[in-house]
Amino acid sequence: MTETNSNHDFLEEVMAATPGAETLITCLQCGTCGGSCPSGSDMDNTPRQIFAMINAGMRDDVLRSNTPWYCVSCYYCMTRCPKEIPITDIMYTLKNMAVRAKLYADRDAPDFSKTFISFVENYGRSFEVGLASRYHLTHKPLKKFDMVPFALNMLMKNRLSLRPERIKNIDQLQAILNKAKTLEGV
């Protein structure tokens, strides 16, 4: 098999597994997605780089990357993407592919993802202070100090809550999530 076919096969695999991902071939490589990502500093590759690697057929490198695991599904990248690429959905696909292929090497990233999911399950939304605190204190305690100026700036602009807020009707969301887990066999 030629390199071109191999490249095309991985791109086709990602597009087939992700609704709307055919727009991936229109990526401008503008970097808006990575610049928008609140977890970007923890990623070993920006989403833009991941898309270039997918196009280059770098399957193992993409699936070993920690980038999809640090995606917190905030959809900020998707709302800013000029080509309306379903970036968050592609990251979810890449996580699934990495798990199936047993190619994820970074144990920190799945823990980050699990912590995020636990906040969504319990409160219906992410809780950034809790997410960052739990993750950094467990995995990168010294990095926590680097985040202080950023956190203070967000607090002063009233963009960061010190307590998690539960959404209304959390029981309905939990019922949906439990049904999804049942359907997935989790």
C-alpha cells in the first residue's frame, strides 16, 4: 500500500466515524481551534496539528497524542472555527479509536477526562477550579502555581466560580447519562 493510500485511509476512517467530519478536508490550518482551547497548554499537539497529522496518515502518532484526552468538550473551538469543523466530535472519535487500538500512553489525560466527566455527572456542567485542582494536585502539583495569575485574572473578571453550581433538573440529565451507559454496556 502506498503512503498516499495509507494517508487517505486514516482520514476516511476518522470521517466515517464522526458525523460532519467530512469538513475536516476544508481545514484552513488557521489555528483558531488551538488558540480557543482552555486545555491547549496541556496538549502535546494543537487540534490544528492533529488535523494535519490525520491528513498525513500519522495514525499511531495521532492516537498516542494526549490532545483528545484534554478536550473538555466545551465546544468553544467549534463555535469559532471558520469552516465549522466538528472538532470536539473528532476528538471524541480519536479517544475511542485510541482505546480500541490500545495506543494511548498518557495515563494523566484519561484521569483528566474522568474528572471532567464526574463533574458533569454530578453537577451537569464542568467546574474548572475543581477540575484543575484535582488534576494538577494529583499529577502536576508544581504546575498549579503557574495557574495562579490566570485564575486570579479570571476571578477578578467574574469568569471563574469557586463553588460548583448544579444545573436545574440534574436528575433528568443523570437519567439520560445512565441510559446512555446502559446502551453502551458500561
